[in-house]
Amino acid sequence: MFMRVDKCLRGRCAVILVTLLVAGCGGGQLKLYPVTGKVTLTNGKPVAGASVRVESLDAKGKLKRITAHGVTDNEGVYHLTTVTPDDGALAGKHVVAIDNPFVFSKSTKPKRDPDDPDMVGKELQVIHSMYSDFTGSGLKLEVSTDPAQNTGKDFVLEPYQR
């Protein structure tokens, strides 16, 4: 059986640990604001199953190491989670990384055709790999304290090119 720990899963563990430490040290909870948006390719096609990771920046532009994450549905829509499902992200500026969808199965030999139903245990190359790195993606997000301002946080990405 082909197994891989998803980047998003590792990120979730780190997020929970950091969140617990911050909440424990400050005596209060993080103030989070719901955020939703859509991930599409430049041709308008939605990117289903992509992992969206959002890292908070401090006032000097340095990483706070508090990450929100979400996974796109079949329409490319995501909802960010920091601690509990769909709770959102911290207000302020963030850098964004988006990972290609990843599929799992019992097959020991991943197939190369993404339309093959047995295509498993492999990252689907849908978007350009540059988007999977916070510093290289060039993607940014600003979260407002006004929830009405945090919908439609969309990303249009270049497709994977062979």
C-alpha cells in the first residue's frame, strides 16, 4: 500500500500545537475571522482537492507560524480552518501556498493517466509547483475583521505544464 503523509496534515498538527501554545501563554483565544474563496486555473476550470495553506505575517512581514488551511471542493471552493472547522484565520496579512490534489488507494503502482479511476497514491499535477511554497508562490491574502470582506478570496493559478 502506497502511503504518504500529506503536507496539509503535517501543517494541521503544527497549527494545533502553535495555537495551543499561543492560547496557553496569552491566557486568551485567537480571534479568527471566517474566510472563503475559490481556486481556479487561468482557463476558468476549478481546482478540486487542492490544499490551501495561509501563513500569518506580523507587522514587520515576518511569519508568525500560525497557519490556517482548507481543501477545495469540486467547485474549487475552500473555507479556512485554524483550530476548529471553518473558524477562519487571524486578521491581517498572510502569504499563501496551494498544493496539488493528492489521491490515495490500495494500488501499489500509481498510474499516469489522471482520468483513470485507478490513478492513486500520487499527486495530481494540476497546478504549477511554484504555488506550493509560501515564499515562491507570490500569493497573498488579507483577512479583515469585517467578515463580509472575507468572502471571494479567490486565486487564479497557472496550470501544470509538462
